[in-house]
Amino acid sequence: MTETMNVQATYTANMAFKIETGTEHSVTLDGDHQAGASPMELLLASLAGCSGMSVISILQRKKEDVTNYKVHVQGVRAGDHPKVFEEITVEHIITGHHINPQSIERAIELAETRYCGVSIMLGKATNLKHSYHIIEAGQFL
């Protein structure tokens, strides 16, 4: 079953646009980084959110005791226009009690290949790497 999604961008000032989604959410994009995130930053944010939602969902189904989870995404852009991402690194930082590394590896693999559409699309266009780090709850680095 296909799904159609819609967004509308309305120019506000300088290099800023108000983006409104078909689900009635909004965000401001700004190429000058004053009124909001840039489109490329939001692309990385979309990857972080999509990958994170996929991974945490799988870890919850596997009954892993996750107490905190962060996804850090770093993109390296080309120096010349159109300044596409040449490489993107996604680091999953999972805190919890006795987290099984194999569960995380499998969750990331499934996110990359099956569940996170953003990761799958970007993986076709750039060098996309995933890594993870486990922190035992109650311990400090």
C-alpha cells in the first residue's frame, strides 16, 4: 500500500521558510542558520530520528533494559556546490543494564536495511556508517 505525504514551504524572510506538513506540524528552515536549522542539518536530524526510532523499537521488543539512548550523527560535506554529504556517521549511544551487544548490532542492521527509510535512501547516495557504544547504567566514563 502506497502512502502520499505532503509538505508546503512558505517564504518568510531572508533565507527562511516555514515548512508545514500534511500532519499539521511545522518547522522553520533557514539557510543562514538564524531562524532555524538548515535543510542539510534537518536531513541529518531526520536520519537520527528515523534510525533511533527503528533501533529503540527493536531493542524494546528484545526486552533490552535501555535507560537512555542518544543518536549522534555527523555529516561531512563536499567543499563545492552542491555540497552533498560525502560521508555520514551515525553513532548510537545506549545506556542500560546488561545490554546485549548482538541485540544492538541486529537492531542497527535492521534499521539500515529494512525499517529506516531515511537510512536506506541516504545509504544509496553517500558513504553511511553506523557504530554503537554501550554504557552500563550507573557507571561513568
